[in-house]
Amino acid sequence: MRSRRRSRSALVALAALLAIALAALGVWQVERRAWKLALIERVEARLDAPPEPAPPPTRWATIDEDDAYRRVIAGGTWRAVPPVFVQAVTDLGGGFWALSPLDTPAGTILVNRGFVPPEARAALPPPTGRASVTGLLRVTEPEGGFLRDNDPPADRWYSRDVAAIARARGLGTTAPYFIDAEATPDERWPRGGLTVVRFRNSHLVYALTWFTLAGMMAFFAWRIARAGRTSTA
């Protein structure tokens, strides 16, 4: 009898601990949802704001996700080197982003000039001359894409890893971000303005799931404890 009571007490304690842990996960998801909604609100405000100068080198060390999707403008001279092509899937289909370095008074900035279909890649010349670029600041994408690592020696790129591209092309000191160029009236390739700004927000579903499981564990603990009291009455 005593052994059975100890086992029952252990089950009640375990179920109670699980209920608390699951409830904590639910609270965490509620907090994550609040953070995500605030992020979406900030980004939407940035998309409608006038462009500001691209961050200078004094700001480069502090660039992070909080700077993403700001509208920026940068003026300089294109470095006449072949574009870096990064695999992409857009509303225009599969193809490549064409990235080129823009030498500005504040330093070199990689610019995603836009989308290029596979058949137009070989014929795309490097940009030349002076230019003013307006677009969205994007944070570097290290390592590679989903289940695909960048292969710099083979010049195969699946993500816009600024540092790796700068090393592979010998660009020297380069901003730790890149600019997604906005669309222009020019119908030639590359085509800018295809940035997809979308944030997955399933935190409410996750929170409800964790809270439901916490409630089930709490009910299970109550039933076991009640059964123990009934059997000893």
C-alpha cells in the first residue's frame, strides 16, 4: 500500500511539473508573438519611410536584424567586375540574384541589382560608371541555403553571404550588409524590387497547443491525486 502511494505521489509530481513546463512554453510563445507583431509593425513602417543614407563604416559593427528592411540610398561607382550570381526563386520564376560591388565614399557595398533568368545570365555584363542605388538594407546570409552550402571555389552561391563573396572576389573591406535594389523603369535584366517581406507568425497556435497540453497534464495530476484520496478514505 505504501509503495502504491509513493508511486501515485511520484506520478502526481511528474504530471504537475510537466504542466508547469508546458505552461511556461505557452507563455514564451505569447511573448514571442508580441515580439513578432512589433517586428512586423516596425518593418512595415520602414517600407513606407523615405530612404536614408546607407550606414557608414562607423555603424558596420552594430548592424543586425533590427536594421533589416530599412530603405537606404547609396551613391558611388560600380566596380567593373563580373556579377556574383546567387540562386533565387521569385515571382518571375527560378534564376539568380545578380550582386555587384558599389564603391562609395563610405566604403564598398554589395548591391543585389535584381533577378536574372538562367538564359540571360551569360549575357549580363558588369555594371560600369557612377550610380545611385535605392533599396532595402538586408543583413548578410552566412553559410548557404537550405541543405545547400555555398561553394566559393566553384562560384556556386545559394545565399548572399557578404563576407564570403567579398573574400572570393577580392573586394577588400566590405559592408556587412547588402542592398536589395528597388524596381526601376528599365525593363532589361536584372529586375529589382522583388524582395519578399514576409514573416511567419504561428506563435498563437503554438501557445494554444502548449496551454492545452498543460491543462491536460494538470487534469491528469488532479485525477491521480483524487483517486488516491478516494482509495484511502
